[in-house]
Amino acid sequence: MPKKEKQGVVVSNKMDKTAVIQVAEYNKHPKYHKIIETHKKYKAHDAQNECAVGDVVRIVESKPISSDKRWVISEIVEKAN
């Protein structure tokens, strides 16, 4: 089975070798059929501490690194200004 990939924005990078990424998902409401945007935050491993707040990054799932880190930053799609 392939590994899951998600794309989101870095919200915090205050921890050492860890960044918090906020991912937006869009779902249709079952009754009213309106598109609803939901957000979820993931803690991802950033080995070189190269992410800054506002960067758009792609994360890939991995084996558990700590008690709440199960994602690794694979690439920085867009740097923040």
C-alpha cells in the first residue's frame, strides 16, 4: 500500500526538529451539499530545521518517530516571504 501524502502550511516551528503543519480538507455536507473546509494539524519531522512559518510543505506518513509524530516533511513546495 502506498504511503499517504498531504500538503499544508507550517504553523509552528518552535520545537527542535519538529514542525506543526495545518492541512485543509474539503468535504461535501451530506444533506445541504455545501463544500465545507476543515483543518487538521499534524506534527512532522524536520531533520534539518529548514522550515519557516508560512511555508507550504508536503508531508509523507512514516513509522512512529515519537509519541505524536508520524509524518516526515518530504519537500518544501513554496517558501514564505
